[in-house]
Amino acid sequence: MAATERRGILAASLLLPGLAAVSALHAEEPPEQGVVGLKYGWYRDWQPGFDRVKVSSPQLYVLTPFANRWSFEGSAVVDSVSGATPRMQTIRSSATPYMSDRRKGADVKVTRYFHRAAISAGIAYSGENDYVSRAQSLDLRWSTEDNNRTWLLGFGHSGDRIDATNTGGNATDEHRRTRELMVGVSQVATSNDLVQAQLTRSLGHGFYNDPYKLFDARPDARRATIALVRWNHFVESRDATVRTSWRYYTDSFGIRAQTLSAEWAQPLGAWTVTPALRYHVQSAASFYFDPVVGADGQPDYLRTRIFASGLTGFMSPDQRLSAFGAVTASMKVAYEFAGGSVVDIKVEGYRQASNLKPGGGSPYLDPFHATFVQVGWSHKF
């Protein structure tokens, strides 16, 4: 399976915190307690009549203060992946292979705290049979004198190596480099409201093709801009917190995407119940092509291959580059024990389809479904 697809499939369960995961909401003081956490995630996706991928994912997280003004964070994850993936759009062919792989990932971050400021440096590693990624990040946060406003400046760099010839792909010692710059600000608007805005610019160059898909030829550079706005509001009458966000994404592939999300965190004594809903919509990449339909009105694998053989320049049948809408609904339930331990379970359902995009998306694509379940335990020490 292509490394790019693997990362999309596992986005909900990855612990590796690239630059995009840096949060300007961190207090500029070292944590008073350490935290250790264990989680186990299980993921499955499918399309009508076709089970695709299953993933199991144990994870470990550690946070601890040290030397008075420092903190250390580290996480590790092992993903066991099995299943199959279509080679062109959602059209299944006799060439569709069975796939089994294991990914190991880890990251560490060290933070030094100053008076109303903090600086963090991190490194991350992710490796599997056909893909290795190494990343570095550096971010600086500083607050105003009244501590009502926090600014963020972050830098990130990643280097990826793709070598898929030993797993049935067509990439030999290919590389990709990505640099990111993030600026952000968080503002205490009222005693019950916190607002955050971030802008990220990403510049990538190298191998972007999916080595496991036919007729997949993409540009060797990808420039992206991401805007993110969050608003957290405390509802005093319910002793609950509403968290909302809006994300806008645009890149040089021609994709334009927006994501809206909202969740309600409701404490009930030692319990906390958090339902959430997310809606995503995107346009197709400029070089994405639709499947060719046969006389029965269904995508025809042979005709699509003949059509694609006549194309020149950049092209891709990858469904992730098509125009579609997607809805995610989730529920998380957590229980906090008196000794500082917390156990939780989260269940998430995802549905992607062309008709979920206003005005319609790319035609003749089967709906895509996924389920994610995660159980966890954490303890403060």
C-alpha cells in the first residue's frame, strides 16, 4: 500500500505530532505533574461488497517535568495493517493484492520554560516496509503580560524515503522533503471564551505518486496553505464546554477543502461524555480523472485503463484526490478515579460519498465507510 494512503487511513490514531499538532493553547509554565498513558486503537474501512483495510494500534505516551523549568514528552505507536486496496478509483480488479504491514513510530519533544514564554524542539520517526519518515520541529510561544494572549511561531521539516519495489509497488529509493512555517495566536475573549487562529504554509518537493496505483503521475512539488480557527466556550448553566473549529485547506494540486467540527464536553460527576460531529468537503485535484462507465452504467475497469493509457502529463485515479463530502460522528466516554487515573473509550464512524458535497462530487465512486474504536488509560504522577 502506498505510504501516502497509509497515513491518511491512520490519521485518527497516529500519535506523532508533526508541526501541525503544535498548540498555542499550552500554558507557558512547566507541568506540575507527569502523565503516562496507554491506548489501543482498532480501525476498519470498507466499500459496498469490499472489505478493505484493518488496523490495530497500541500506543504509549509519557509527559514529565524535570530540572524545574523543563519538560519531556514522548510517544510510541505500532500499527499492524492488513487488507487490500483498489488500484483505480473504487474499481476492483484481479490485480488487487492482499497487503500486510507493520509501522513503527516514535517522537520526543523537550520544552524549556521561561517567564511568559516557552521553546520546544522535537524529532519524530515513522518506518514501515516501503516508507521511512524523519521529522524535526521547533516552536516558540510567548504570552502578553496579562496572559490573555499567546503567540506561536513554529518551524518543521520532514524527509521521507519511499521504496516500494519489495512490496509490489513501482518506486525505487524515491525521496520527498517538506518544510512548514506556522504562525498563530490564542486570545482569551471573555471569562468563558477562548479563540485561536493559526496559519500554516507547507512547501514540499519530491515523489508524490502512489506507487501502488496504475496511471498515477503527480507533480513533484506540492505547496499548501492551511488556515485554522478554534473557539472554545464554557457553558456555565450546564458546566460544559463547547469546542468548535473551522479549517480551510488549499494546495497547488488544485484541491480546496473545508472542515467544520464541533464537540460538547459534559462532566457528570467522575464521568465526562463528549459527543462530536465533523463535516469535510473538498474539490478534486486538477489532474484527477473519473472512471469510464460501461453500458450497465457502472465503472468499467478495462475501459478506464484504455482511456487512461491515452492520457499524458499529470494524472491520478486516486479517490482521495476526487471531489467529495464526508461526515464523522464520534462519542467519547471517560471516567476519572480519585487516585489520578482516567479510563476512556472512543467510538468514531466515518462516511465519505460524492453526494455529501453540495452540488455533487466526482461521479461513479462507491461510498467509503470507516469505523475507529479506541480505549485508553492514563495516570498522573
